[in-house]
Amino acid sequence: MEKLLQILEDIRPDLDFSKEDKMIDNKILDSFDIISIVSEINSSFNISINVVDLRPENFNSAQAIWQLIERYR
């Protein structure tokens, strides 16, 4: 999870990802942010997130993103 939080902070240093739980619902992250996050996650965790998993509920919080990564590992 620390690695994920570092990735998120590198992409959006202005956010406290450990506290946000509605990043998509509240329009905190935009599509460019999601593309950047997915690209970094795929590279860092050696996975390939499928387009069908690019749903809001998978990116509303760091915990949701972590659960997505865990499903792929």
C-alpha cells in the first residue's frame, strides 16, 4: 500500500490520498489522472489493468485502488 500511496502522491501531490474516499464521485480526479495512475500501477506492480475495471468504484479511494491491484496480483 505504501508503494501505491507514493505513486498517487507523485501524480497528485496536492491530495491526501489516505483520507479521500470519493475521488471520482466528487470529481477530484479527472480522466488524465486516472490514465496516469493506471499507467504507473501497471508498470510498478507488473500488472495490466483491463479497461472493464476502469469503473468509478475502483478509483474512489486509495483503498479501492489497492483492492483492484490485489485482484490482479
